[in-house]
Amino acid sequence: MSENIKKLNDIFVEVFGEVSDRLGDDFSKENVDEWDSVHQLNIVSLIEDNFDLMLDPEDIVACTSYNASKDILRKYDVEI
């Protein structure tokens, strides 16, 4: 597992209290009951802090799943 994937997994574990084994294609706001706007803002904030980024507003809105967060990081040239 790459260091950046570990950092991203740690962010989701911190926000949702989930084990990283549960993170995957179906981990999204549609499938996770606890996912709300506060959790989404926490994810965005932690991504910005941990990866030293400033996300564009459209990326903040689009960060609605584990996979979307990986795509957003790739957009900012973070190797995932």
C-alpha cells in the first residue's frame, strides 16, 4: 500500500471510525448512513491538511465517495 493511500485511508478511518477494509468502490454518501455534510467537510479539511492542498470549490462538492477522493487527489498530481 502506498503512503498516500495509507494517508487517505487514515482520513476516512478518522472521520467515520471505520476499519480501512471497508473502504472501496461502494463507500460513498449513497451507501454510508453516517455520511453527511459535516463528515464531507471533515474529509475535505483533512485531505487539504494531510496533502498540503487547497481544493477548488467544485472538488469539495464532488468529494462524495472514497473513489471520488482518490480521483480528486490525482487531479492535484498526488500519486495514488
